[in-house]
Amino acid sequence: MLKRERGFTMVEVVVALVVLSIMGAAVVAVYNSNVSALVRAGKTTVELYSIQADIETALGQDPDTWDGGKMEDSFLLISFPHLHEPLKIHGWVLTEQVESNGYKEVVTVFIPQGSGGARP
């Protein structure tokens, strides 16, 4: 008598390959969208740092001629574990709204008050 061999039929193999292909396509799609979002975020960050550097350079060279953004008196608190009270640094906060990659972004720069006490 012939022994009956057990194994997968061709239909089962094809169904398994289709299921694996669909799962693989989903994983690749998620991976690609995450990589695209990461690249976009990196470009936005580089662009915003460039804008911030331009603002700081302009203020450092001649702050009296600054005509962009909104500047207001403020202070910065820095806490240290061994100090009971935080350090309070007086200065100005400059906020400017810019457009980056089609989105409106806000760039904020803190300018510490100089020893002369004059506003930039």
C-alpha cells in the first residue's frame, strides 16, 4: 500500500504567502512614513536654528535697529539643587513668528540684560 504523505497544499502555501506579503507591505509603509516624518522634523529643526542664529546675530551687532518680532521684559529662573532660591536673570524675550516648510513656527530668544542695564 502507498503511504499517505502529509504536507501543505499549494492553496495553503499561496494563502500564507499572500498574508505575509500584506503584513510586509504594511510594515514597510509604516517604516517609510516614520522616516519621512523624521526627515521633515530634522529639516524644520535646522531651519529654525538658522533663523534663531540670524536673530541672535542681528541683535548682537546692532540691537537698536531690530524691527522684527515682539520684545518684552522678562527673567529666566535657573534652579540648582544646593541653592534654596533659583537664580533670577533679567533680560528680554524676543518672539518672532516665521513660516517654515509651510507651517507657522514661533522662534523665541532670551537676551540677558547687560551690565549697563539698557534695553537692546
